[in-house]
Amino acid sequence: MRRTHKGPNGGKQKLTFTARKAKQGRDKMRAMSEEGKYNKKTAQVFRRNIKNVDMLKDKDVHHSSDGSMRLVSVNKNRGHKVT
């Protein structure tokens, strides 16, 4: 059997029909929503407009509920731990 860089199965999972359907449903739920796409786009613009590149090291853009954005550490922003 020839191995590829994706593994012995060519990157495909061997799933039963029911497991494959369940996985498709989960993957569809996890797809980025319109709100998520908007947040990603505005965060990229926000980061691009910051002139001091050193400020961006290990920082994420946090979208506050009032619509403002600020830089916070990656550790605090992942999982929405920011208050």
C-alpha cells in the first residue's frame, strides 16, 4: 500500500453510512455563520489598520457586545472568557 502525506487512506475516513450522515450534520452546524464571517472580516480590517506590529503579537481582536473592538491576549479571547 502506498502511503500519502495524508495518511494510508489518502485522507479519507472509513465511516459507516450512519456515521457519515451524523458527521455531515455536525460539520454543517459548525460551518461559519453570517455573523461569524462578518466578525472575521471586521477583525482583519481592525488588525490591518494597526501600525505598530509589535502590539499584535499574541493578541486577538475581541468584539464587545456594544460593538467596539479591542486587542486582548489569545488565551483570554478563545472560548469567550473576556468580560
